[in-house]
Amino acid sequence: MKRWVVLVHGGAGEINNLTPERERNCRQWLRKAVEEAASVLSVGGRSLDAVVAAVRILEDSGAFNAGRGSVRNRDGLVEMDAAVMDGASRCAGAVAAVSSLRNPVLAARLVAERSPHVLLVADGAEAFAFAHGADHVSPEYFCTPPFSNAEDTIGAVALDIYGNLAAATSTGGMARKLPGRVGDSPLIGAGTYADNRSCAVSTTGIGEYFIRTVAAYSVHARLLWAQLSLEQAARNVLEEVSSLGGSGGLIAVDAEGNSVALCTSPAMYRAIGTSDGHILTAIFRDEPWRAD
């Protein structure tokens, strides 16, 4: 059987007050997300199903800035973004500035598969998702305090046994952002991209810089046309983000099963699972993968 691989991230940024309890909790959720994706991939499931399953776990966890754990905007309200992309067809879907969807990643997939569009926003995105069976939640569902400083994003990339790549990204955005602000996560090519010819990418960090560098697509372009390795391409893109004053990280997997998880910020919550049965996690920038 051909090999498969999945990576997830729980956001990149500063690590403030990371207690041993929170570290254990985050590693456990990252591992659980990889296990969920692995349960799909190990039985011949599609990479798109795997990344959506992983991101859904992290959205529901409340441990990261996405889904239930989303931060609040300047007015104290939650506005979430998400995107998915299938590398086989380059079919993509995204939602932005949604406030009452339990799982924005599922809504993004609905946009990809049930509409002729790629991106729907705000009330229109919610109406579409609810019409297609998405779960509604009240403001009380979200577990973050009004002025949480979390800046994380969550995401997943995967290669299945058929050689198909996929990516998914979800976020609550920037804490205390202006109402209506949309970051890179739901923008195809900026925060999320997948193409079977090259790689699947999910980014995290200060979104404005990843938009300006079209970061996820730029990794793809360096692989496909500049013939760089996945690691070289990812490092080059993060260097470009840094040159503009931004910081963050990304996870990526290429069509050969090579993978990277890199960041320029002090830390990026991340985990990897492969067809050899190993699940490994890491948090700090230079921390090697470890089994928990």
C-alpha cells in the first residue's frame, strides 16, 4: 500500500503563560486530530475527508483560536473564517466573518461542493450553510473571554494513498480586530492551497502579510516552476513574509509525501501522523518531533 501522511497545526505566535497543563492539553488535542485523520487515511479514505475531520476536532476542542475557542473582535463578538481545497480537482470553498456556525470548516466544504462559488461571507454564508444542514450555535457556545489575546489558527494538510492532496484552515482571526476583518485563512492561495502537481499548504500567523505574499500559492509555485524542494520553498516564503515585517508559520506536504512544519515565530502547535503508525507533536520553534 502506498504511504499516507497528515499534518495539523494549532497556530503560530508568542507563547505566553504556557502552563504544563495547557501544554499537555494542546498536545492531546493535536494528537486526537491526527488520530481522526489517520482513521480516514488508513482505510483508504480521501485526503479531503481527512483534513476536514482533523480541523473539525480542533474547532470543537475550545483549545485553539477557531470554532468554539475563537477570539472576539473589537465589539466583543466572534467572527470566524475557514477554507478547504482539494488538490485533485482544485475545487475549493471558504466562508468568512461567520458568527453562529459550529464548524466553519464544514460550511467551507459545503460551499465547495454544493455551490458554484468559492467564498461566501457573513449572513449569506450562514444562510447557505444552515440551508444545507450546518449546525447553528448561540453566542454562549464560545468559550473564550471577551478580551482573549490568542492569535492562533488551525489547519491540516494530507496526502492519501491515491496521491491526492488536500488542505483545510480555520480561525477566529485576530483578537480585537475591526468588525468585518478577514485574514488569510479563507483566501485560497494566501492561507490555504492544494494542487496534486505540487503540494498542500496551510498557513498561520499575521494574516495580512500572508495575503500580501500569497504565501500558500507561493510555496506551490516554487515547487512547480522553480523546482525547489518543499523545505526550500517553504523557507523562502516565510523569509519573504518576515522581510515585510510579518511572522508565523506553515505546514505542507508534497506529492511525494515529503512534509514540513516551519515557523518564524517562537512557537507553532503542530503534529504529524504517517502510515508507519507514528504520531508526533511539537510546539516550540526548534523542538524536534516527539512521541507523547
